[in-house]
Amino acid sequence: MLNAVQGIERREFSLPEVYAHEAALARLHPQNRNIRPKIRQQLQILRDLGFVEFLGQGKYRISGLGFGESP
């Protein structure tokens, strides 16, 4: 999931931009029929680990940790 987020190549991104990777994630995990809820769950985990910040209204920012920088 972090690879998909970093693939956006901007620090700030929206949930629909992450959803654009839904088909690729579904191919990687064919047994998972709930890709969008899993995307949101993984974004919450990345937030809790300090890799992304939730800005509100479906907007996120990759923290310094997400780019290999110090926070």
C-alpha cells in the first residue's frame, strides 16, 4: 500500500487517487472482495505508523518518513 501511495509522486493526495490503484491491488489480492475498505484500513495503519497524515475530507499527506526523510 505504501508503494501505491508513493507512486502518486506528490506529498499530498486524495482518496480517489489511491482508489485509482484498486484494479492492481485486486490482482495482487484476488481473494479480497473488499478492496476499497482495505485501502482505507491500510491508510489508517500508515497514519498510525507516521507514514501519512490525514488532512480531512479524503485528503492525505505523506510525512517525511514516507519519503525517507526525518519527520
